[in-house]
Amino acid sequence: MKSSVFLLIGLVWGLGTLALMGCTGESGSVSVGSMNDQKFQGLVVDESGELTGPVVLSKVTKTDTEWRNQLTAEQYRIVRKAGTERAFTGALLETKAEGIYSCVACGLPLFASDTKFKSNTGWPSFFQPISSGNVEERSDNTLGVSRTEVLCRRCDGHLGHVFTDGPRPTGLRYCLNSESLAFTSTNDLRMLAEPTTTAPDEALATDASALATVVFAGGCFWCVEAVFEELEGVIEAVSGYAGGTKATANYQAVCTGKTDHAEAVRIRYDPSKITYENLLNVHFATHDPTQLNRQGNDVGPQYRSAIFYANDQEKTIAEASIKDLTDQMVFRRAIVTTLEPLTEFFPAETYHQNYVCNNPNQGYVRAIALPKVMKVRKKFKDRLKKVSPLDSRK
């Protein structure tokens, strides 16, 4: 399972230490906020209320007086002076509604409700940010211990700290102050929309009416998504679930292996730039189609190799592809890839989308996903985008 490679990267704090320090501790440090012309790439909310990006954003810098006038005294103490609120007093600690938690100082979306969990530490806790591009992590050696501070990427506002004792799938716990965050419910996300400049991607200019869609499964959907996002002509790759019903189309249920779903990826592509046959070739070259109900250490029917066909033509082409690979003895063992009719595709939770791009240094990504990306770059050099999505976020 993916959890088998989520190793702790440091010592877990003792209970006494956690009780003493909480999520931040008063460090008295002052936010930097001095890079007036610096730009970065992150995700934002568009006018339809959906997360979009990466887009090019500018840092927000203000004078100390301006921050004092904008924020409440408590917000200023925490966000601009790296303070902390008392445990179990934060207004957002028990918030369970669906939505997005954004920076209280500049409005940048930071964490989604589907990554929030109850840590029993006294502060709102999340196992992953919306995007690594939206937050910044810095070494913090105050209080005589080494910790990792978490800040808003746009305004350098102090949010809290991140620890390595969180739940799956990341093993991280972003322990944050309620005073650093503003919550917006899903129904009101359009209120967070802002003008944006999209990061360069020539494929986005393609006429949507000329696009086609295919759904593949080949183990962890993080890996499959990352592989296909490298290809010229692929407009979008979305991680999700196929083969089961809507009622159980969620990560927790699918992980049991009892829902009939496969972790799958819906690929929207331009047939004038890359064909269905081309996509099949990449799919078979970047996972092991001879492993039944598994890929490496990821074991269970949810990790099966599958092609979800939308019509008889796709099924016929897929069957021919498998026959050719078998006749040419490309694999030492028999191909066990299933051909299944596509009934419905259910997008996975927000934190699974663009996972490799957003978390390039995560353990599983480095060990499993990135080698697959390197393989497609080496084997299909003539089919790559001019700029890799991974590189565009640096």
C-alpha cells in the first residue's frame, strides 16, 4: 500500500513537548515581506468557484502600520509577529463544513476542508496544503528546538508549524492558528475569485469541442496523472475513481479494496496532437500490466491495470494493442489489464489532484512517481510538452 512508503523524516515530538509548544510558540520573529517584485506560481479560485492554476502571482508587501490597520490586534500578533493562540480556543478548530481555508491577511487559498483532521492538539490540523506553491516552509529554531514554520507564500504571514506525525496519505500535520485563516464554504467560493495570469501552456488554447477523453488505471493515480501530464496534446489529467458507484467513490472507502473502484485518471487530450493509440503506448510503457490487482507495493483491486472504454471503437483498439504486445512478447508474463466499460468517473478529493506537481519532495513521489516521469521523458522524447508541469512550478 502507499502507506508503506510514508516514512517519518524526523523524531516525533513527545507528548510533553507538544503540550508545551502547541503548534507555534511565541517566537517574536517578524515576517520578512521585503521582496516587492518577486513572483511565484500557485493555485487560486476562479470566477466559477473552482481552484485553478498554476497561475503567476505577485508577493504582497505592506508596512507595519498598514498591517496593523488591516488586521485585528490578535491577528497581527499571530500573523505578523509569529505568535500563537491558546490551545482549544480557535474559532475554526471544530469547523467541519466543506470549503477552503485562506490566508486572513491576503486571501490566498491555503488548505481545503477535505484535508482537515482531528488531531486533538488544540489547533486546526491538515495533512496537506492546497498546493506547495501556496505555502512556504522555513526552519525555525526558536524555543531551543528545531521546527518547520509554515507561512503564506504571498504575504509571508505566519500560519503555524508542520510536524511529521500526521495521518495518511502524507504523514504530515500542518498545525495552524485559526486567527491566521479565513474560512469560505463551498457555496461561497466565488467570493475568493481574483484576476489571474495563467502560467504558460500552449495546450490551453485548444478548442474544447475538438478534444477527446479517455480513462486509464495503472496503480496509484498520482503516478498515472503525472506521467500523462508530461505529454504534448494532453490538456488535463484528473485523478479519480472508476468502476464503482458514487456512494463509495471516496478515498477512505476505495482504500478498502471492496468498492469495485480503481484509482483511475481521466485524460482530456487533443487528437490532432496525440492519438488514442499513442496514449495506450505510453500507458503500457509506464506501468506493469502483468501484475494482477497491484503495482509494486500498492496491493488491492483498486490498483488494478485497467482501460475504461467509452465505446466499441476504443475497446477494439485497446484489444488490438494488447494483442500486439502479446505477439511481440514485450512482457515476460501475460498481460492482465482489464477492459471495462466506462459507466461513470468520479474525480478524487482536492488534495489528490496534481499531487506530484504539488509535492515533488514527498517520499512516495520521489521513490515511485518521479521515476515513472523520468521513464516517459526518456522513452517518449518526441511527445513531451515544451515545459513540463513539474518544471513550470519551480
